[in-house]
Amino acid sequence: MTVRQLVWDMDGTLLDSSVVVPAAYVAAIRRLGGPELTPAQVIASYSLGPPDVLLAHLLGRKLAAGESDAYYDELSAVTARAYPGVEAVLAALRARGHCVAVFTGASSRAATMLLGAAGIAVDVLVGGDEVARPKPAADGLLLTARRLGVAPGNLAYIGDAPNDLRAASAAGGVGAAAAWGHQYDSAEPADVTLATPAEALALLLRGAQ
């Protein structure tokens, strides 16, 4: 299989957001009169979908108009950091003529805020609010492939969580496990496991042979 383009997950792959994002949800739910939550409860709910879906689930009720702003207000105050090596890899991709593409389960609004706070520029961004089904469905990667102008089978999706790898498989692409991420599970099957972000470049080199 020829890999023509890398696509990155955001939380736990590009950004070390294992503390700041759950904390923003916990604070937002508190502001909205919901239950007191632990960060672990928030992380366990990530797979449900983008912030509006997750907030409603954590609150145990439907969101009223404008209530999701409580989360974005909290998120605007966080300091997001890229994992070591990420910025150098993205610069190397651009130097080789590749786009920096991200598909995240977070909303486009949240992703734009977090990536901007970390100083990461993205050429193609697909948020979980832009697709009908969250990961592990292939919807997000199929949309990303269309925006990139490549076949889904020519994508390698790099992510730390099991649902990232399952989404890659559902799309017919290469699933690359980000072993540095906080949701990495060594028991989850992957086409390739990456110890560092820099190793992702070899996926393109292998595809070019």
C-alpha cells in the first residue's frame, strides 16, 4: 500500500492535552450545574463525539442554546503544548511538499483553538462536528481524503487511541499507533507502531519506494 499523505489525530497525538482538555470539561460541567466529574470520566467519554455531544452526555440532559460556550470559555484559557518532535516533523512534511492534515474527534472550533494555542498551523482540518458518525467509523477520514484529493487507501492515520486505528482500518488506510499518546494501548492491533513522531516520516518514504 502506497502512503501518499499523513493524517494526524490531535489530542494525545499532536498535543499533550491529557490534563487541560478534561479539566476544561470538568469546569464547564460545573458551571452548567452538572455533576462533579473526574478527568478520567471525561476521557472515557471521548469516543461519543464532539463537544456538544459530550457535554450533553456528561450533563445528563440536552444542551440549551449557547450552553456549549461554557466549554469554549474554559478552553480559551488553557495552554496547549505539542509533544516533543511534533513541530520538527510537521516542518519536514511541508519541506517535502506535503500538507499538514488533521482529523480529530474534537470540534473544528475546539481544534482551531488548541492548535493555535500550541502554535501549530494546519492545512486541512476535519473536526468531529463535520461528520455524521464519530470514530471508529471511517467518515472523518473519508472526508479528509476528499479534501486532500487522495484515495483513502493512500492515507496513514496516526493516532494514540484504539478508535483511531479502527477508523483507519474502516477507511482502508494505514493505522499508525502513536505510542507516546495517553490513550495508547499496546494490545490494539496496528499496521505500524511509532515510538516517536519522527518515525511517521518513514511511512511516506516506504510508500515512495
